[in-house]
Amino acid sequence: MTAPRLQPYAELCVTSNFTFLKGASHPEELVTRAAELGLAAIAITDRNSVAGVVRAFSALKELTRLRAEAQATAEAAQDGPTIRSKHVTDHSSRQTVPHFTGTTEAPSLPDQPLPKLIAGTRLVLTDSAVQWLALPTDLAAWSRLTRLLSIGKRRAPKGECHLTRADLTAWGAGMILIALPPDPLTQESAKSARADLRTLAQSFPGQCFLGAAPRYDGLDGDRFDELALMAQALNLPMVAVGDVLMHRSARRPLADVLTCLREGCTIDTIGTRRLANGEHRLKSGAEMARLFSRHPAALRRTLDIANACAFQLSDLRYQYPDEAQDGEPAQDRLERLTRKGLHWRYPAGPPPKIIHRVEKELTLIREVDYAPYFLTVHDIVQFARSKGILCQGRGSAANSVACYLLGITEVPPESITLIFERFISKERGEPPDIDVDFEHERREEVIQWIYERYGRHRAGLTAVVIHFRSRAAIREVGKVMGLSQDVIARLSGQIWGWSSSAPGEDRLRDAGLSLEDARVQLATKLIGEIIGFPRHLSQHVGGFVITKGRLDEMCPIENAAMDDRTIIEWDKDDIDALGLLKVDILALGMLTAIRKAFTLLADHRSQNLTLANIPPEDPKIYDMLCRADAIGVFQVESRAQLNFLPKMRPRKFYDLVCEVAIVRPGPIQGGMVHPFINRRMGREKVEDLGPAMMEVLGRTYGVPLFQEQAMQIAVVAAGFTPSEADSLRRSLATFKRMGTIGSFRDRFVSGMLSRGYGADFAARCFAQIEGFGSYGFPESHAASFARLVYVSAWLKCHHQAVFTCALLNSQPMGFYAPAQLVRDARDHGVEVRPISVNHSLWDCTLELRTDGKLALRLGFRQIKGLREEDAGWIAAARGNGYPDVESLWRRAGVHPDTLARLAEADAFAALGLTRRDALWAAKALKAPAPLPLFGPDGEGGIEPTVTLPQMTLGQEVIEDYLSLRLSLRAHPMELLRPRLPESLPHDRLPQAKGRIIITGLVITRQRPGTAAGVIFLTLEDESGTANVIVWKQIYEAFRKAVVTSRLVRVTGRIQRDGPVTHVIAERVEDVSHLLATLGRPVIIDANDGRADETKRTVGGSVRSSARHPREQAKKLFQSRDFH
């Protein structure tokens, strides 16, 4: 039976949720709904933005794929069952979106062509009440549109766009311009609108239309008649538009919440700003035909306009900068530099295998014309090195010998298995991805050099879309729905990390909310809906798009929040969808720390080290790692890695490569960890898999750990070509979610069977590869990171004071806070000296002891709230030292508030002053800056001599943590131990058995995505650390204590796994209140000569605004949480 013919209609005015806090549907939802309604076209027209159009483009491509797959399945039905996708899937790493989660059934679409996507925008001008839908008709018009938007965004603060009628007149050629006059159209506004419309119509004859949008208030018929008269008077054709805000009317409540957030009101005070109904939804052609029954031509014009808009995002053609120099073509320059690299990388001559490999790579690079890309990265790396900035390429780029010879990567190719197709594949037709890590404190120099070299019109950072997640959704929606602040705080406080789900019934009960309350039910529903909505654009961590021509003729460029940064509107998944090349200029704290350590060693030990000349394969390094003595060491300092090191027992560099890769979701999900360790330790025999397979898996005991191995198995055992194997690798996660993994499994298993492998073994091989998903490490990436593991471990092993000093001067970075780094250094025999106004600089420094060892002096950077500029003045004016507080004030010229911070940090102790004495002296200085030394008012202010009570050790420790976040005096648990006699010290856990109780500060929390809801806590007491495993049911029972405690008491049982001891939690109690007992305020009386008596607080907090000890405890001892 023939499907009924649908009323043709193209929707030309659609606002997605990329008009932040206005549109109530994702671009993907809008495109999918347009297809369901059988619309001829849909234009995504967000306010002064095209940020959402690529998502719509990707959604349409996915619908096209699904339809083609369904047709192919139907045609092949007679040949037997075929596995096909039942789900629409998002191939990116984005927030999940309805219809694109991989768990939602594919939409049922009419037997009509899919809608055409029109990429456009809604221009809101600063000098006109008329808004304009701008729809480019061709590529040139698109380029003018993105230039126009860039102009408006670059002249405005982040998130804004300032455009005028003159701008539109200058850049509007080639665009369909649909005017949306103000509503209501008063006599005065109509007059102004007519003038604007007449001006634009004269500038762009044949391009301008008058849009008529229904308001669904019962007056639309009269409104359309009035607009038709205006259109006739101006000789502008009228066109129907839906002014769409949502894909379905069910989103109306969420649209009202967005309005409240935008307007700063609540749902109870929204008033007339609330949508009167849910009619601002996508409508079918038949519905629009009824609304415009008196003006059918307005409906027909939508189709004419859609046909005129020939531009598609697929028309964009990316051209990479031509990196030729002095007339030398890019490919020739690349080949010259690469062959030059053979000589400096291999002074004794390169192995024949490397020469052959280079020629193969250069040939492929020539064929796919990627030479300019390699040269760009080479030039960036060369600039960094010329400035002494440490850097290293990583990721799949380490599979390239050319990258190694160009100095981009540092891992010798002969030390790992190289598969160039993992990096570049001609058949894949996608650009390579080179990631380069730079010192995190100096990366900005590299970024600014890129802007300077290419110009901001040719280079821009990619965007990152900041979405609503659970905590923000609860806060924002809760406020709009009138929930009290304490209820909102209780609800949001129970959220772990970056959760993306609405609070469940148990969380609502814990927050004291009634599940029967209709408002609570609605708030919960709206929280769930807004999660995943875009909130605003931010900047990517370092992904640069660089073009040969103008980048702003491809995508709008706008100002970032950070000074001197500009970004494009599209994120990394958008540019992947469009095939744009990206160079990742990433920041890595460990590179900063290593470079600072090298500088310290050169200054104090006259050792000149680089990443390349660290002595290799030092047995002492591996001995240290086997003891899990790795706090501060790159990549292996997490609790999971520290637990694994004694089992792994690394003895050579390749063991570190495996160590980095194996504690990852891929190998864990693939069930590879236990077989690997058992075979390595000789507890399980390594199965002989035949020569071909053992060449691939021999180094990893027959267990595939790396993505390259998965590809090699597919090639040598299942008959895949290298490019097909790379397609398998890339498709594992995607096809698994889509339900089509079976097609690859069948091909893989049958290929192995045909080569003589058994069915069980073939199935087991595929199951292990399948476990990788998208989580497995490339061996090349693991090797790049393993180099930094070795270098940082070498520094820790041989120069602990230098290493700790460098780590402290590179914060924030790493897994542990400064308190744990300092404690570890002291445990290794390093003398750590306190901050002193007469000895410290901004950075931590090293001081030579009489025995020739180096002591670590803490720097002013550890003092909370102290400015680096003030630290510089203090050091510069110090001379032979400050005798007292006032002399520092006069000579350094710092504000009394700075003196107070120094006093609170006990930085005057070397002058013989206690905290209280120093603070008393600092508070005596009344003027904000020192006056002339001998002037009549030059005295800082005379305070009476007063004997201040001595602070207890507990009070000193509290003040240390308040100011420095660490203490050299004592651990809080050492002071609380008498009150916790039942708690076992952590250093006695290796000998403990059965059920025990431990108490400690929570220093880290981890909730890996592969751990099925399990939480891993690291507790610290005065004797050491303890590993606590909290299973999901225990976590749910004691959630608040697990998530929010500073000091926690755990009842549990001992579990040992070889040399590693864990405590399996059975009960978790928050005893953070005990921290408040460490310091208590003391009130003293003093006669200050200006009043009979003054009462001053000098006790538990020496700060001028004394806080209650419980309030202090809430801010102390914060953990580092990873999720």
C-alpha cells in the first residue's frame, strides 16, 4: 500500500539548546523529529551562533546510515539472517542525547526522503528590534556568515556577539534573509521595522523575506493578515516559520526552567515570561498548513527557500597550511628533515629495518598529502625546545618513525611494536592525530607563538561544550523550583564526582524530601532532562585547528574567557565529523616537574640531564618500584598502580610499558590482568600459540594488552589487512553499543578457523579484543608515558629532595597533595625546613647541609592567599635578614594583610616570634603601606606589651593546615590517637588478621568506571596509609560518610593479595567532628590605651575573624577525588 502523501513543508526557524538557556531540545532530537514528521528541510538557527549545526549534521548522517542499513537488510533477507543495528548511536565522546544513546530504539521514519539540513543562524542586532534568519545559499555565503559572526564575537566579551545593521549590510550577500519583526507589532515598532526592512531589501534584492511566526494566542490569523499587508507594502514575500524551541511539547516545563535560569527568577515568579503552551514545537506540514490556511503561498515559499539553500556542511574543504620554506615544497622539506633525523638519532648508522620503514612512511605521507601537518608539529616542537620548554609527543604518533626522526616523539622505534596504520591509514581517509605534551606552566608560550605565526584569523583552539551535570542540575533546577538551600545542599552534596544522573528515591529521602510531593517529582524529572544540556562554550585543553586560508571563513571565532585566547565554536567531535585536522598542544605537569628537577640538579649538583641521557635500566629504580615506593612518580602513583607494582615486579623498561597499559579499563574488562600476572610469575603456563601469534604476543605472555596487538592478531591470525584491522580497532566500542559486533566476530573467528586455529581459542581471542572497547592503550602511547615513569622514578630514587622540591613547585598536579609529598620526602630522610621570612623564596628551594646533603626549604607559594608579587618584594628587600615584623613591613612595602598571612603561617619563627606574637605585631601596623621612617606619623602604631597564652600543639597543627595545608609538627591522628584506642595504626595492618577498625584522614577517593560502583579510599594516619575497598552496597549504606568525610573510621576485614593489604569496609563512620577538638579559641583581655578594656581572640584560630573550630575542620584536610 502506498504511504499517504505528506504536506510538504520546510521549517526555517529552529532554536536548539545551543541558544543557551532558551532552546529546550538537542539538535539531534530536532533532526530526528523532523525526519519522523516527514519535513522537507530543517534549518538550525541559533542566536548569533552555529555551534549546534554539526551535531545536527552528524545526526542526519546517522539516520541516513540507519536507513541504508535497513534497506540492505530487507534486500538480503532471502539470504538468511543478518546482524543489523537496532539502535541509533553517537560515535563521539559527548554527553548522551535521547535517540543517540545506543540504548534507544531507532526512530520509526516515514517512507519519505530524510529532511535536508540547512545551516544558518538567527542574527540579533544591537541597533534594531528586527531579528534576521540568515541562511547561506552557497559556500561563499557561508564564509561571509562565519566572518560576520566572528566580527561580532571578537568585538564583544566572551559569550556575546555585537552586530549592527551596517555589519549585516556589509556581509549579507548570498544569504536568504528572513526578517522576524518585533511582537507585538505596535505602531511605533512597525514604523521602525519597516525602515530596517526597506534598507536591507534595497541592499539585497530577491534575498529578503518577511517571516510570519504563530504565537498561538488566538490572534494569529489577524497577525498573519497584518504581516501580509506589511510584506505587500514593502514588496517582501511573506514566509511561514514555526519559531521552534523544542522537538516535542513535553519539553515545555523544561523550557520554563531555562527561562527562569536566564531571567534570574523562580517558577513562582516567572509570570508572563512563562510559555503559554507547548506549541513552540516542531510541527508537521499539515499542522502548519492549517495555521496558514489563508496564506498558502507563505508555506510554499519555505520549499523554494530550502531549494535555494544549496550549501551543505559537507561542502567545507579543509586546507592545511602549506609549510614550504624558501621555495622548498613541503614534502621535500619533510623528507630532508626526516633523513637528517636518521643521522642525529642513529650516529652509528640506522638499522636497515628503520630505513625501510622511513621510506614506506614517507611514501604514504606523500600519497595522502599530510607533509604540511608533520612539518607544523615539527616546527612547534622546535620552537618549544629553542625556549628550553620540555615536550614529548605521545599517543598513536609514537607508531611513526618519521615522528621520532623529526624529534616529535622520544620512544626509540625498535623498543616497541610499530603499526603505522594505527596512526595513518590511506583507506580510512581520516587525518592523523599527533598529541604533544608540554610543560604545563609554559605551554602558554607555545600557544601564543602559534597565534603569532599563523594569525588569529587562521588558528583557533577548539571549543569544549560545558554541560549540565548532576550537581549543577540539582542546584539550578532546585533553586528555580523553590527548594530550600539546605535541601539543595544535601542533595548535591551526595553526588559523586561528575555524575550524570538525576537523584534517585533514596537520595531524595536522605535529603528529607517527600516522594509524594508533586513539586519534588517534577523537579526530579526536570533535573534528569536538563542533565546533558549545554550550558556554555569553553576552550579545549589544547586542540588547535590551523588553516591555509581564513579559519573564520569556515567557522566563527570568538574570545575565550582567558586573555589572549580565541576559540572556534566547534568541539573536537564536530571537527572530526567534518574532517578537520587538529594539533593537540597539551599540558603535562610532570614535564614541568622534570624540567625543574633538571635545573635544580644543574644548580646544586652540576649534573646536566635531559630526557635522553638519564642512565637506562638502573636496577635500583626497579627495586624501588617493586616496593611500591612510588609516591610522586608519574602514572604509577595511584592506589591501583601502587597495589599492582609488587605483583608486576618490573625489572626492565618494557615492564613499565606493560604496567602503564595494564591498569586500564580495556585490559581489566578483557580479563587480561590475572592471566598476565600468573604467567609472568610462573604460576600459569604460557600457551604456545604458534610462531605467528607468539611473535605478536610473546612479550606479553600470550595476553593482548595493546591496541596494536589486537590489530596484529586480526592480521596474522584472521587474515585482515592492516587497514581492516584498524577499522576493527576503531569500531569495537561503537559497534558493540550498536549491536553489530557480531559481523566482525564472524569474520574474525572464521578467518582464524581457516588458518587452523581452534574454535574455542578463536572465540577467546576475540573476547579479549572485544574487552578493549575504546579503552585500551596503544603500545606507542604507553611507551611514551613509560619514559616519564622511568625518568621521574630515577629522580625520586637518586635525588628525593630535588624531586620533591620540583613537584611542590609544579603544583597543582599529580595524585597527591603537598602534605603527602612532604611526608614522603621526610620518610625518605629529607630534612624539610619551614617557611621563613629570612630564608624562603616564592618557590621551594634546596639548602646545602653541613653533611653535604640537601635540605628542602618550603617556599612562600605554600601559604594560602599570599601573592607571588609580595613574595618577590620580601625576598628582594631582605638583605641580611629582617629583625622584626615592622622592618619587613617598612623595607618590603607589603600590605599588613600580607604580614598577617605570614604570621598565620608561622613564617616569623626564625625571628623568635610565635604565631600569636607575630600576628599581634602585624595587627599593630595600622597603615596599609609604610609611612616615611622619620615622619611625625611614621610609627606603625604603638600596641601595648602583652603576654599571649602559648598555643597547644593541636592549635599549632590546625593553624599549619589552615595556612599551608600541611604541618611539619605532627599528624592530626597522632594527637587524636588517645581518643581512638580501638583504631589500629596503619603500619600494623600487614600483621593484622580478621576484623579490625582503622581511622584516618581521607587523602584520595577513587571510583573507576570499570569498578562496578566500588569506591577505593586511601586513609592516612601518623604511621602510614591504608587502602580501603568500599563495595557498592556498603557505599550505598554509608554514602554520605564515604563521599563527604574528612576523617573517617572504618570497620572491616583484612584482605591480602600477595604483598598488598586491603581493608574491606563493612561500616564507614564520619568522625570529622574530632578534628574540631584540635584547636579551641582563647579570649584574652588587653588594655590598649584607647579603651578601658579590649577582648581579643587569639586561640584556636589566630585569624582576625575567629572561626568556630567546626567551621575550620570543614575546610581542612581536603581529599583529592578521582572518578
